[in-house]
Amino acid sequence: MSISIISLIWLTLWINMAQLQQGGPDEKEKTTALKDLLSRIDLDELMKKDEPPLEFPDTLEGFEYAFNEKGQLRHIATGEPFIFNAREDLHRWNQKRYEALGEVDATESEPKNFIFMSEDAMTNPDKLMILIHGSGVVRAGQWARRLIINEDLDSGTQIPYIKRAMDEGYGVIVLNPNENYIEVEKTKSQVHLSSDGSDEPAEKRERKDKTFKEAKKRRDFYEKYRNPQKEKEMVPLYIRDNGSPEEHLIYVWDHFITHSAAENTFFVAHSYGGLAFVELMIQREADVKNKVTAVALTDSVHNVWHQEAGKTIREWMRENCCNWVSSSEPLDTSVESMLPDCPRVSAGTERHELTSWKSLPSIFKFFTEASEAKNSSLKAALTRRSHRIKHEEI
């Protein structure tokens, strides 16, 4: 295993200091001089020399990767799966490269979000499916980047759901709940300034300013060590009405889903997406009950107690939702729950990120049965109404 240049420098200096501190007055003077040298070392410059530039391609071809006919990400030349440790002993660089690969084709030119919709999403009179991924770095159409990079597109993306939904006559809307802000360069007006504390004694104000400056100096030092090539300080500029996954879902609900023509609306919500859906119910309970036929959650992290979902919401969820959770049990096996909301069944896998992929056939079956049950109940209600009218006529 190789040792980085900066590690060698610090190791050598540390050994020299340890040796000098064991000697007499002359050695102590040398120690003082060595400490002075250390204090003048530009850590920023050292690490820049030790680490390759954090500049990466913006296309898959630039990374020398492509998806094969099976939807698996493979190296163009070797055919090997993605290798995280492309540079030995450069974990931070490898991580940044991994993140850059995941951001291929992404743009953040202005503070706006986006969603994907099938052509008939707003006009389909029968069925509409809404897809919501979990939290983290994933974006619209993805379940898990780890699966996309290390496994294949089928397990890691929502493509199989979209294809099957459209084949079975659904309109489709793909949400993008993690696109909440863009980063912009921090301006001088945004820099924290210490209070003038006009009503405080001068001595106390000076101590506060000194403490603040020392704390800032330490933060800057560690920030340089952690991210030496970061030239500008950035701040988030949040997207209006989309500053969180919960806000994003409510925004899409108000502006799109409620205006769709579908008689039956279905949700597939993974992980944090389930929490966002429960929040939607809390904020728009009557509208959701009127519009949504069934909800499939996959290893949802919602909590009806912490989110303070009322009794009527919990009752509706018990009748209209099902949560496919990570479990060692076979697919669709009932799993006990401590929460009084929706039934829990096994997704047929113990891996959280695979639950959406493994439970796909069961979820479509669940939606079909829910739609048939709704139609049957409507027919029964119409029949009872017809009989009542005839009886009144007689």
C-alpha cells in the first residue's frame, strides 16, 4: 500500500519533533523552530499537490462506462463493473468521482424543479400511477444509485414500473422530491458579522469577538483539510414551494394530480417517499381519500405517531395501503407491525434498496385488486340505489 506525500511529510516532522523534545536546551530551540515551520506550512497547497484535480467528465462515455444490453453499467474497454477505488489511498477523490458519475447529465442552472409525465398522465380517464423515490442523492426515475452502478437499470431505476404501467393502461407521473435547491456563491452580505454589542461592556464584547475569530479559524483549517480544492463558499438557494420532499409532493398534488382525469390514482412510494405521502394525507386528507384508490409503500420510513396522523387517516391507510418491507420471509408473507396503520408484508429481500424492484409484481396485482374492489363497490351502490328508486316508484 502506498503512502501519500502529505502523510510522509507529517510523519517525518512528527518523528523529528519527538526526537528533539528528548534533548537539552539546543534541541528545544530546534523544536521551537520546527513548530514555527509547521505553522507556516500551507496545508491547502500541499493537499492540492497530493490529490488529483476534482474535475470529472459529464457523460458516461467520458467515464469510459456504458450500459450493456442487460442494463448493467460496464467499463467500455474491460467489460468490468464499476470500480469505486479507481485511485488507491485517495478515498475522497474516489467518492467525488462516484458522485460525479451519479450526476451525469444533471443541470442546476436555475432554481426550478421538474417532474416526468407520460403523454396521457393528465387525460387518461381510467388509471394514473405516481412514483416517489426515497431520500438522498437519487433523482427522478431512480430507486438507488448503488444498484444502477453496481447491478443494473432494472433494479435501480423506475423504468420497469413505467414500462409495465404504460403497457397496462396507466398514465404515469414520476416525482423528483430531492431536487430542493441549487448552490450559489456566498456573497459578502451573507457572511456572518459579529454583533457590535453596543449595550455590552467593551471587555465582554472583545472576548466574544476573539472567541468567534478563533472558532472560525479552526473551522476554516479543518474545512481546508477536508476539502482543500474548494475555492468558493456556497449557500443553498431553495426552490419555491419545493424546499423539501414533502413540499414537492404537495406542490405536484395541487398543480397536477388533482387536475388529472383518472378515476383511479395509485401511489408507489419508497422509503422517505412513504413519509412524504403520509404528510400529504395530513395536509390534504379529504382530497386524497376522494382521489386515491390504493398506495403501495416499499420499506417506508413513515411513522403515524411522530407525524401525528389522525385516527381517520390511520383507518384509511389500513384499508387502502400496503407496505412491502425488507424481510427474510418469502414475498408477500405477512409481517407484524407495531404501528396501527397499513398492513406490512415481506418484499422478499432483506436489502432496503431492492424492496421496490422485488415487490413489483405484487404491487401491480395489489392495484388491480383494489381497482376491481372499488368498481364492485360502486356497482353495488348503484344497484342498491336503483332498487330503492324502483321501490319508491311502486
